[in-house]
Amino acid sequence: MRRKRERVTYDYECTLTGQTYTRTEKAQNPKELISVKGWYEMNPDKDDRPAVIKKKLGLLKEESQG
């Protein structure tokens, strides 16, 4: 039986949001890494996520029922 290969993981923290995330590759410049949430906060004009995702994250205001 073959032995399962262990995967090395690296933990990094986003400099903007403080969110911790794990990568399987070592980063060349870990201080320059930001999370997806941090990138969208820095670039709101490039936010191309669907409305369903934005609503789930609480970014869209609830539409008033009338």
C-alpha cells in the first residue's frame, strides 16, 4: 500500500482585514498578500460578483417590500 503524501501548508494573515487563510504554496512576498475580501474593499469599482453573492455577504441593502 502506498503511503499518502503529506501536504505542507502555510498560514498567512491579510494585512487589511486580519483574516487568516491557508495556502499550499509558499508566498514570495507574504506581506503583500491580501484576502479576496480585502481586494474587493480596495477595488469596489471592479466588484463583478453576482447580486446573490453580495446579498449573502450583506453588501446589498434589503429591498423594501411594497
